[in-house]
Amino acid sequence: MSPAAPDFPYERLGRWPDVEAPNLFASDAADRLLADLAGEAVAAPGLVVIGDGYGALTLAAAARGAHDIRVHQDALTGERALDANAAALDLGGTFEHRPLDESLVRGARTVLLRLPRSLDALAEIATLIAEHAHPDVTVYASGMLKHMTTAMNGVLAEVFGSVEASLARQKARVLTAREPHPAAATVLDRWPERTLDADTGLWVCAHGAAFAGTAVDIGTRFLLGVLGQAVPEARTAIDLGCGTGVLASALAAGRPGLHVIATDQSAAAVASASATAAANHVADRVTVVRDDGLRSQPDASADLVVLNPPFHIGGAVHTGIAHRLFADAGRVLAPEGELWTVWNSHLGYRAALERTVGPTRQIARNAKFTVTASRKRG
């Protein structure tokens, strides 16, 4: 196969089980440019792929002859999409999923990286590579120009002696980093970071890729302000799409008799939520689960679900995830149980909540957000 691998069937890649829509794609120009610039280096032993959305990087490398590829994807749906796409292209068995730790990058000679938007996430990844990869490692890091900043070069330059930027192509660019300096990677134990939130008295812990980091985002803070009113007799609760686990830890800290399940599909969120529960001394009553929505939870098993749903998928504004999460909550709530949701008021979710879960009342509203409680029909 030629270095540019022009015949890899990117168009055959799907996003399932993630949301699919006409404006959402399983690969983009940054994936293709990265494969082209890495060339035959991907077929050499010691290939690691980080941040592959739906398998474009991993499977294009496998089609060139790469095998024993170590892959880390933060999103569980990304892992499942990669597996499904590999099966469809008869490329199964060429890779294995790994957590974001030393086992992922130990001895790696080539790393293909989709640049995360968070500089903290990039710093965590870059530091891990510099500390544990082979001294001759080359990191090819790609992104779409609209999501790239010069600060990313600086983050890489903190632990790599050489960082070069490619020419742009189809609004994508690749940064190539070499000459890792493990001695500079002295902040590896920085993650998860930890901050005490003065308003709530909660410790918030966050790995680099966790949404909002150690801050409490404004939607979650608004919901926290009224959560004391939620289903006072509840014995089981779920923090759906838990992020750093602030809602789960707040519920557990405020209600000693409550058991909380915190669930998120993000590996970084799950690790962060576990650390947050431990830091707030409620880990014995908060169970953290990496899950696609509430797929692993039984029907009618929770008295209360709390949710601050995302309204972006990647860079696209899309409410598909929120509607899936509403449906999951409706299934898992016990009769007369409640879903408490905070949402951007302009999204107008109330009708969908009424339809999917049950009667919905407004609890609070400010200039930007609305909090509603939806009761499961008995």
C-alpha cells in the first residue's frame, strides 16, 4: 500500500453506537492527513494510538500491516465503534484497548494522537509519553485548524525537544514531536488535580480530559442550589453523565442513607469522579461506573436521577445525546421516581421530558438555565 494509503475506505466507517446524523462523521481531514504524514512508520512495532474517534487512525494503520496496536479512547462509544468498524473491515485482532497509563505508552516508538481540545488533557498525555515511551519516539498529533491553538505547541515543547508543524491541508494540521525529556515530566503525579470548592465545601478532582476540570460548571452549580428539594425519601440515586462526580458526592454527603451510582462514558470522568468521591469521604456510598448512558442499569431501579446533559457532540451543536439520556432515565426510574435535569433554557427540553419520562414541573430558572423535575409515570 502506498504511503498515502489512498484506498483505505474511510467512507465505510460508522459512528455506532454513538449518535449518527448527516452533519456528524466518523472521520475527517485530520485523520487522513495524520495517516499520510506518519506513512510507513505505523507498520513498525510499538504503535500507540490515542484519541481515535471511531477507529480511522487505528484501522488505517492496521490496513498497512500494523498489529499489536495499543489504543486509548476516552469515550466508551468510541471503543465500541472501533470494534464494530474493525469487524466490518475484517481488521479485528490488530489492536487492544488500554487505559491512559504507563501500560499504554511503555516503549512506544510511534504515537498517533488526535489533539484534545483541553490543554490539560494534552499535558497529561504528553507527559505520560515523555516519561514512558522509547527515547526515539515520534508523536504525530493532528487536529482541525479551528480547534488548534499555538498553546498546544507550547504544551508539547515542555516535554519534547523538537516540535514541528506541518503545512495545513483541508483545514487540518499535524504537529510532530520528538526528543522526549523525561526529566522535565516531573508533574506526572499532578493528575488528578484537586481543588476545594468554597461554595459547596466539596473537593473536586479532575484528570486533564474531564469537562470543566476542577471547577464546578455553572449549570451543575445551579442544579446543586436546589437539589435539596429532590425526592427526600430516595434511597437510590444516579448521577447520569457524572463528569467529575460533583453531583454524586454532593448527594451522598448530604444524605447519609443514600447510595449513589455515578456513570459516564468518559474514562477521564470516571477516574475523576472516583477521586472526587474519595476526597469527600463518600466512596463507600458512591459507585462509579463507565457506561454508555445507563445501559448496564436495570429497569425501575432508581428513585432519583440527576442530569446535566451535554448539547455538543465534538464541535457540533446536537441534542441527540440529551434525548438518549432522557430515555435511559425514563427506563431506569422506579414508578414515581424523578429525573432532575438542568438545561440551557433555549433548548426547550420540557416537551421531550414530558413525553419520555412523565409529568414535568419547573423547579428553578435564571437567565440561562432551567431546572426541571420529571416524575416517572406509575
